[in-house]
Amino acid sequence: MTEPINQIGTWIDIIGILSSVMLVAALLIWVERRMIGIWQDRLGPNRLGPLGLMQVAADMIKIFFKEDWIPPFADKAVFVLAPMIIMVTILTAFAVVPFAPGIGIIDFNFGLLYFLALSSLSVYSVVLGGYASNNKYALLGAVRAAAQTISYEVFMALSLMGVVMLSGTFNLRDIVEAQRNGWFCLSQFLGLFLFIVAVVAESHRTPFDLPEAEHEIIAGFHIEYSGMKFGMFFIGEYLSVTLSSAMIVTLFFGGWLGPEFLPPLFWFCFKTSIWILFFVLLRASLPRPRYDQLMSFGWKFMLPLALINLLVTGGLVLWMES
Amino acid sequence: MESLLIYVAASVAIISSAMVITQLNAVHALLYLILSLLAVGIIFYLLGAHFAAVLEVIIYAGAIMVLFVFVVMMLNLGNATIALEQSWIKPRMWLGPSLLAVILLSELILMFSQAVSVTAINLVDAKQVGILLFGPYLLAVELASMLLLAGLIGAYHLGRRQTKANKET
């Protein structure tokens, strides 16, 4: 076995990746509102700057200068800590994302598991945030988030095992290389479907945004949050959408692989942006299910499907080898 | 260098485990337990068992502890008053976990930044674990799965009776 960690990034990579990821997350505020506007046949934010692009700056200025109110009945320390957890976990998870050959922060042999570990730790952000707010709606949101994340995490990992079996490694760079003869979205289309549903549920995006469902529990776990603390939850959600898109591209759509006339980094960013747009479109087009429907869908439909996918893939791998 | 990291992680694990037992209320104890598990994960990593280290974080810190917190929140929802809730988490108790977590985080950053190569006692990869589990330890795996199945059926039975009783009343 080779070295468990090959450091491939210098400080330039780290700073570059961090700032570009943050920039993308901030831009998504505008992208999401604008695209949903277009898809719903209205304009969206179009006044500030070219195409309304300065809306991002305006939103940022607004959110920084808003009163950062901590409710007197809340538990202050946890209340402050909770939004940071999601930022730290999601940003640390970007360390293993293989952007292109030679671009990235670390090359870890268990990169896939590292991603799963950090994305499962990020749920504490929502749970503790809802708990510390000391508000019944926030607590309901937190309870929902905990139950939903646990349920969907189970088959999130299972759906990826098909990819691991076909490529024979947990290393994300090797998984990308293993797709030279065909992207895994063809051979693992079931796994892809399961993984998409799981990451949407994991990042609490519509249609699975039950923890913050406005029409029943007002805003759920972040009901008491304002100013930049709310902003961190908000940006954290976009960061997690970006991370999910990057992982979908890495695992199922050949990562940086693509026609030679453009650099690998371009192909990675291009595919990732398409998936980010897909997440936005999903939000524009799908209604929210009822909570019990969400849970029974997860356990009674998705989990068996993940197990069947695992069994069939395993059988086929063994049959091909013999 | 590695031995220093191990000692630091181990002392974090020991201190936070002691706090788990000594804390009077459940939420404090749970937060320290999460920390203790993360520290054990770091120790596994330093010893070369990377697979076990990541699984420790995914399964224990990421899934089982979330369930614990979930259950505590559910109980809290039922019968505790707001005053009790407020008295449950005090800001002061966050100083300990945050400080210990910062130590762990800086260790993680240090390990990744220097790519500390453990003077490998024995590097264990996923394949070896799998071969061992489905070879010599097959019986243990099967027994554990039977135990889990029994637990699952038991939990299902209890939950089902509960809902029936609710419907009758």
C-alpha cells in the first residue's frame, strides 16, 4: 500500500480553492434567485449591475450590517457555535475533492469515506442550532433534521458502494481514473439516482427542506437566527450544494475527464456548475412531501433499492471476473 | 512527532471520557462523548488504521451520537419545562469541549499539512479488514448480525404496541 496521504496542494491551491468555493457559494445567492425567476416566468433580481450581478454585494452588505440578535432565552455559546459547525465541516470536506490532476489539497486513500464522515458531522450544526434556540419551532426543525439525516445517510453510503466495487478503491483520484472507459453514471445509474436523493436530503434543500418548512414550522431550526449567523447557515447550504455537485461529478461523471481541447479543470468546473443548476431547478419544480411520506420513502423504497443495487453490482463484478 | 500527537489525542480522549461520566446531565455528557470518539478516531489514524479511524467518525460520531442527541431532544420535547431546558445547556460548559476540539482540529491540520507519515506499525487498508471479516471472523460477524436483527425486531415490537395503545385510547 502506498502512502495514505499524498499532499498535492501547496498554499496557493488551498487559498485558491477556499476563495473560489466561497465565491461560488456567494454567487449562488444570485444564481438561485435569478434562475428560479426565469424558470417561473418572472425576472428575479435584475436591477443592480449587469444582469443584477451586484445583488450579491448588496445582500452581503445587508447581512453584515443587520443586527446580530441573540435571544435572551437562548443558550448563547451553542447558539454562536452551531452555524460555524456547518461551515467548518463542509469546507474541510473540500480538501479531498479532486479538481484536476495536480490541483487539490490532499490525496487521501479513504477520500470517499472522509467525505461521508464530514457530511454526517455537519448535521450537528442544524441539531444544535435548533436545540440552542430554545424555541419550539426550532426544536421541531432540529428533531426533523436529525431523523431525516440519519435515515438518508444509510443509503447514501450504500449507494456509493457500487462505485467503490467497480473501481476497487476509496481514493477519489483513482475513482476518476477508473472512469476512463466509461463514466459510472451509465453502469451505476441506480446508484446515481439514490445518491442525488440522499445529498438533497442531507443538505436540506427543497423538496426535502422539512427541517425549515416555512408553512408549518415557520423557518425551523434557524428561526431565531439573524445577521451573519443566519448568513452562515445560508452560505453553508450553498457550500453543501457545491460539495454535493462536485462529488456527483467525481463519482459518476468522470471528474476532470473530458475532450482534450480544454484543460481538465474546465471540465470539472463545467460539469459541477451543471449539477448546481440542476439542484436549483429541482427547487423550482418540486413540491415538498409530507414528513411521514419522506420517512417511509426513505426506508421502504430507497433503502431496498440501494441494497438491490449493491447485490446486483456485486454479482456482476464477480461474474465478470470469473 | 507522532508519539506527541498520540499523547495529545489520548489525553483529550481520557479527559473527555471522564467528563462523560462526571457530567450530571445527559446533553453535557453526550457532547463530551462525541469529542471522545473523535479523539479515538485520531488515535486510530495515527496508528495506521485509517479505515477504522474514518469508520469511527462516520458510524459513532456521525450516526449513533446523532441518534442519542435525537432521543434526548425527543424526551425533552415531551415533559420538560422551558426552565429545565435552559438549565440544561449552560454556556460555561462549552468552554471545555470547544478547547479540546480546537486541539484535535489543529492536530488534523498539522497532520495534513505535513503529511505526517506514521513510521508504520502496520498500515491496514480496507481490503485487509474485509478479508479478515469474511474469513476467520465470519462467525462473529454473523452472530453480531443476528443480535442486531433481534434488537431491530424488539424495537419494532415495542414501537408497534405503543401506537396500537394510543389508537385505542
